[in-house]
Amino acid sequence: MNRCAEAAAVAASGPGAGVGNAGQRPPRVPRQASFFPPPVRNPFVQQTRLGAARRIQIFFLGIILLPIRALLLALILLLAWPFAAISTTCCPEKLTHPITGWKRKITQPVLKFLGHAMFFSMGFIVTVKGKIASPVEAPIFVVAPHSTFFDGIACVVAGLPSIVSRHENVQVPLIGRILRALQPVLVSRVDPDSRKNTINEIIRRATSGGEWPQILVFPEGTCTNRSCLITFKPGAFIPGVPVQPVLLRYPNKLDTVTWTWQGYKFIQLCVLTCCQPFTKVEVECRPLPSCMICLHILTKGATVAGRTPQLLEEFMPVQIPNDEEKSDPVLFASTVRNLMAEALRIPVTDHTYEDCRLMISAGQLTLPMEAGLVEFTKISRKLKLDWDGICKHLDEYAAIASSSKGGRIGIEEFAEYLKLPVSDVLRQLFALFDRNHDGSIDFREYVIGLAVLCNPANTEEIIQVAFKLFDVDEDGFITEEEFATILQASLGVPDLDVSGLFKEIAQGDSVSYEEFKSFALKHPEYAKIFTTYLDLQTCHVFSLPKEVQATPSVVSNKVSPESHEESTSDKKDN
């Protein structure tokens, strides 16, 4: 390959490639399949629609069932309180030693029985499959999918193991005392070392050899609609001890339990659930192929009337980490998640609680909440982005997409934001962002485009070269005329009006290097446009005879739109 061909290959990776053919995409643009959005619906949204007949049925059933179940629930909580008080007498809120002796032997069976009674009084029929491991066999339970506050029944079925809870929860009257009886691992929001202390406490209890009760953890860290398993947080897997996965299923015709970021509120779900009658369900067990799970539960039969939430709970075989997984809790968490997803027959995604926070932020910026779903774990790990950086990009994206319908960026919004006309070069730049070829950019594509395509071109060296390129008279300042000359050549638009863009950069009649650098760092999209001209000039110089190549500089700033057209033609010929 000659030198011009090499330069053309370099230029082909930038938005200036294929100027004469806007539909052709640069072949060197990285488009890893792992960067495409997962084929799952939004896991943080649940829309349960109730028809007129269903509403009438719930109304009449609620008149009878709701007050009865509310009274039973209050009675059970009142009965549980004195036993919880006995169990925690003379014990500090933050335990240093486990509750043992007669307190444990007397109160534990009673509280467990009352826990079963409480959920039964609310209409739950529980079917349990599998064997519950002992504290020595598996010090930690990991429960998924986590989709509702009713998942607390897993704690009752597992024999009231300890849970991880906020310190504020033990201050709640009545409920707080019962929670303390479970010997929870308390997390404090005001303690800056809370995360480290919580992990150390989990390690201390998990490696105590059965002295402490088992610990039950929901590794997803937030509620989903059970359509997939999101990223497992590594906390339960850091001790490197065996864990027992616990699967939760709610196979009901009417879903009244799912509690996500969009959907029914806490009180609404409680009322709807308590208004459902009992329903008998047959459970059939059969071997599950190609999996480490012994049994898989199938639900047969369904009543036409409203159904009470029937919980299917399955205790899988204990998962013992190998040496590699012991040293890498993220790997161990991923292995367990994949096994649980295979048993549940649902996909896995790299969404996390941070995606929920981005959803809320997107809603506050008048964007569709789904705009914030970027699979935060995957994006941050592969592109080395932090939370603050992605939040800043969300603000920038909202500024562009605020005028578009549906919160997606089209070529017109993109050009308006850059204060540039729609040209072949701009279409090529837009195409680099548009990863799924649908003619628009969502927030996920925008973040990836900035990180993969723009930020690497936005180095100090590139900014310096670009400034020298614009500074035609080499006086250390860029005038509007100089700015227009280079952009006209770069974009191939001889009559381009750049006054609006120039005013964005300049504090006065000219632009200093510091102003230019500050603007380039805040708007990395322009870096690719600035470097396009460098690619074209490089190709033009390499296409000249060897005795002429030594005279002009690759970054020569004595340019004009006419020379741009010539270099473009040379590039295409080669």
C-alpha cells in the first residue's frame, strides 16, 4: 500500500470518509456486538391493566377480604412483638455477638410460625421445593429475582436468617423490634465507612463456622419486573464461601405484587393483593436438562377468577466457589446469576441500580425514563466511565433531544446543536453514533459515541494542532474569518455561516487558545470534525511527488475551500 492509500485508510475512520457517498459507513468504526442494547424490555417498569370486570370483582371481594386480612395482620404483628422484645432484651442495636441460648430456642420457632401465619392471612399459598442448606453448608442465601416487598417471605421460609437492612429501619415502632430479632447487618447512611464496615461484618459472620445465623441477600439491589436478572452486586460473594441460590416465582394470571420504579405504589399493591381470594394450584416437578438444578417447578391449572399471589420458591443446590471465584467475587456473582437465569429461563442484562437513578434523572429532564437505561455496569467497565461523567452526558443529551419527539436525536437536532448545516461530513459523523442504523441516536448510543469516537480524538495534542490549523496568520488568536475558512473546507460547504458557532467559543472578536481548548473539551463532538481536515490534508500531501512533500507541512494552515476540493479528489482517485 502506498503512502496515500495509508493516509486514506486513516481518513476513512473519520467522518470525512466517503464525502461523496453519505450512505457508505466507515469500515473501521468499532461496533462490538456487546455494545448493542440487550433484547429485553425495561426491567424497572410494570404496567398491570385492570378491566372493568376485574375492578368490579376486586371491589366486592375487597369489601369482605380487606378488613379481615388487615385485622389478622395487625393481630399477628402484636403477637410477634413481645417475643421479639424478649429475644433482643439487653442486646445493642448493632450486635457484636449472636443471640443464643434460651432466648433463641424459645423465640425463633414462634416468630417463624407467626411469619408463616402472616403471609397465609394475606392470602399467599407457598410451595417450597429443594432442601434448605445448613449454616455450615451455605452461610449465605442469595435470592432472585427481587421484584416486591413480599419477597420477605423468603426470609420466613429459610428459617429467619439475618438480612442486610438500613439502620433507620430498626427505629420504626413495632416493626423495628421484630427486625432486630432477625439479627440484621445494619447499614448506616451517615457513616462514610458504612460500605466497608458492612462487607467486613458479612465476612465475619459468613466465616464464623455456623456461630451466626445465615445471611439472606437480594444481590440485584433493587426491584425489577422479573423479565430478566440484572447485575448482581458482589457483596454476598466477597467472603468466598458457599452460597445457596433461592428462586422466586409468582405464576399468577393477575400480577398484583410487582413493585418497580414505574407502576403501582406500595399501598395500591397491598390493597390489590389482599383483595385476591385463595387459589389452589398443582405443582409438578421434573428434571431440568443441561443445568445444575435438580428440579424445576411447573404450574398447572388456573382459575378464571382473580387469583391470590401464589409464591413458588425453590432452593437450588449449594454453589461452592472455586479458587478463581474466591479471589474474584464479580466472577462468582456472574456464575451464580447465570445458573439462576438458566433455571428461571430468563435472560441476564448489565442493568444496575444506577440505571434506575439515570431513569429518574431522565424523567426530570423531560426525557422518556427509558432514555436512562444504558446498562451502566457494561458501559462503565468497558469505556472507563464514572457515574458523574455519564450524568453530565445525560444533561448534554437532554439539551439536544429536548426539541425532538420521543427523546431521540435525529440528524436535524444534531446539526442544530452543533450549529452546523446538514452536510455529507456531518451525516458521516452522525452515522458513527447511530449504532443500530435506525436514523436516530438514543442516549446509550450518544454515550458510546462520545467515549469511543470523540474523546480519543480530543487530546491535548489534537487540540493544539487544530488551533494552529485555524490560526492562519499565526498570531495566537483565531478570527471569525479564519474559523470560517477551515470549517468551510472541512465540511465542503463554501458558503457556510459559522457566526453562531464562533460566538459560542469566543469571548470577544477572536478566540484564544485557552478559550478554544475549553470549548473543545466540553464539546468533544467537534474534535472529529476538526481532525477531518487534518486527514484530508495528510492525504493531499502524501499524494504529491516526493520532492514536493518536504515543502508543505501536514498541518499547514494556508488553506482554502478550493484546495480542500482538490485533496478530496486526490483521495478518491487513490
